[in-house]
Amino acid sequence: MRTLWVKVLLWGYAAFSMTPLVVMVLSSFRPTSEIFDDPLGLPGSPVFSNYVKAWTEASFSTYVANSVLVVVSAVLLGAAVSLLAAYSLGRRIFRGRSLFAAYFVSGMTLPAHLGVLPLFYLMESMGLVDSRLGLILVYAAGSIPFNVFVLTAFFRQLPHELDEAAALDGAGPFATFWHVMLPLVRPAIATVVVFQFVPLWNDFFYPLVLMRDEGKLTLPVGLTNFFGEFQNDWGTLFAGLVMTTIPLVVLFVVATRQIVAGLTAGMNR
């Protein structure tokens, strides 16, 4: 009976949490007049023109393309650098390893926004203000401390016999990393990718500070212009919000199994 009540509570919480998302999706297929008449009603006749209007007239396609380019590039770059650093910290013994580990962890102790002024001057001196490359580098650098912290723990959990067996087979450090270690930490990679993708996709602060050209804006900042221009067209607004949410939903659906494996790794050890 206790298990039944737990399931009922969890399903009830899930249904409650999904209600705003369902309302948003349904409203995206309704004209504005119909939304005002019955805000929580079902679409009488689905209207797909809201999506067409949001994608074309509101420059939404540009914002989406910028966000995909910047966020995907930053996540991949940050993960690649973090994997190499975490592999060295987790599997190699060398002088100063603890110091390097503490250095990476220290990057998680202070809010990154506190250093926005020197960061802005640094990017300006490098000619990277109002540049997608500059935003990619800022995002990638900001993700490295957390990624290294998580990935190092996963690398340390792997048996050291794997390194010995790879060395006996003639594999060097990079071959061992690529062919032996990397496949074993895929759950951890999926975890850090998702945990970095979501806040970067929703980040408003850095694009607002570093970007000036409207054609280079990412979705969070672009949405402010979108809301200002289409504040009376609720059907188009909801269509834009749905398109903003779709990549996050797809990412979670695709990576759910790896995320769960990553978060529960080591529980049976």
C-alpha cells in the first residue's frame, strides 16, 4: 500500500509539473482571439501558421541557429578539454596533482558573473566582443571546473588493472584513454553534457553583455525582442516558446538512460 501511495504522489506531481507545458503546446495551435476567450481550452481548429510566423517574421530561425551553434560548440569544446584534464588527474600520478585538482575545483567556488567586467575588457582586447567565437570560449571555459570535478571522480573509480592490461597490449596513454577509458565513462559524459547544455541554452547574461548585433543573438536575448514585438500575438508567442523548449526535451529523452546511469554510478560499489 505504501508503494502505491508513493507512485500516486509521483504521478500526481509529474502531471502537475507537466500542466504548464501542455497548456503552452495547446495554445501554440490556437489563434490569439481563441486564447483570450478560453485560456485553458483545447484548440478548436489547429493553427500551424503560428509556427510559420514565429520562424520567419520574428527572426526565430536566426536565434535558434545562433543558439545551436554556440551552445553545441561550447559543450563539445568544454567536454573535450575536461576529459583530457580529468583523465590525467584521475588516472595519472604526478607532482602537483592535488594542486591542479584544487585549482579546477576553485573555479566552482565563486559566481562567474563577479568577473564580468575584466572578462569584458579581455574579450574586447582580443576582438571577441560581438563574436560567436568569443561567446563559445566563455561558455566552454566556464563549464570546465564542474566537468573536471565530475569526470575525475568517474575516472578514479575505474580499476587500475585496465591500465596495466592496456599497457601489456602495447597501448600508449592516448590509446588507453580513447579505446578503453572513454567508452566506460559515457554515462558521466552524458551527465556533464546535459548539465551544461541546459543552463547555456537558457543563459541570458553573457549574450546580453557580449553581443551587440541582433543577427548574432541567442534565443534567451532574442526572446526579449520577440516578446516586445509580438506581445499581443499570444499564439505566436506560445509557438516560439515551444520551439525554444523542444531541444531540451529531445536532449533529455535521448540521454535519459545515460544520465540515470551516470547519477547512480558507484551506488553498488
